[in-house]
Amino acid sequence: MGSVSVYFVDAQIKKPKQLFNSGFTLLELLVVLVIMGIMLGAVSLNAVQSVHQRLQTDAQRVSLLLQLAREEAIVRNRQTAFEVLEQGYQFLVLNDNKWEKITDLDTLRGRPFTFPETQVSILSADPVRSETLRIVFGREPVSRPFTMILRVGNDQVAINADGVGHFVVE
């Protein structure tokens, strides 16, 4: 009997070489640019404050400074005042029956409003009688309640003082 030998031939099927893309398609680049544009637009809209937001920031600053001036009047045992100027405000202290600008505290230095056209009005149980708008804090821890209104155009923000040291911006 004869032997039969079977040989298997390893026939490899050659596929065409695949080319590896090393870049992005134009469509992918455009999609990325559109997404970046939308994100940049959203960030820039949030970064630019409106008039009302900037007025609110001014009112917050004034509120904190009023609280500090009130505490200074109690600590110094001398009357301290907040006075509205033409385009800003300053803090005064009563020395020998004369109002003097506070110079020894940098925190109570005069400042301009963010908007030079800011209009200020003060509503109080005692109507303001002088030409200058002035809020006076005495040596005692309780003072008269008041509401200060900051207005620029149609936007306005109110600072309410309850007389015992709480200043709330609305």
C-alpha cells in the first residue's frame, strides 16, 4: 500500500495596505471651531456685567463701608458720617465741631461710583435738610433706620439700614 502525503499550503491572502490618517477631516475641525465659538460666547456674556449688576456691586461696597463707618463711630467715640459727593462719596469724622475727611483709615477713603451719573437719595424718618446728602453715625450702637437708593437710568438698588447695624442690599 502506498502512502499518501497531504501537504497544506499556507496561502496568505494579502489585503491592500491600510493608510493611517494622521490628521482631522475638515468636518471635524469645523465642529470643534463651532463648539469653541459657543463656549467663548457664553463666557464673554457672563464676564460682562449689566448696569444693574454693577450698580448692585456698588451698593454692596457702600453697604459694607457704612457698616464699617458705624463701627468706627462707636470705637472712636466720635460721630462719623457718610457723605455723597457729585460723583462719589467720602467719610468724615467730627473733630471740635468741624467735619473732617477721614485720612488715617484707607478703608474709609473717598471713592467714586462706578457710574459718574449715579443718583443717590436717602429716605429716612428725618428728612434730609442740607444740600449735601449725609448719614451720621453716632457713638451709640443704635441709630435711625434709613433707605439709600442708588439709581442709574431705569436701574435702581436700595440699601436698607435697620438702625442696629444691619445693612441689606435689595
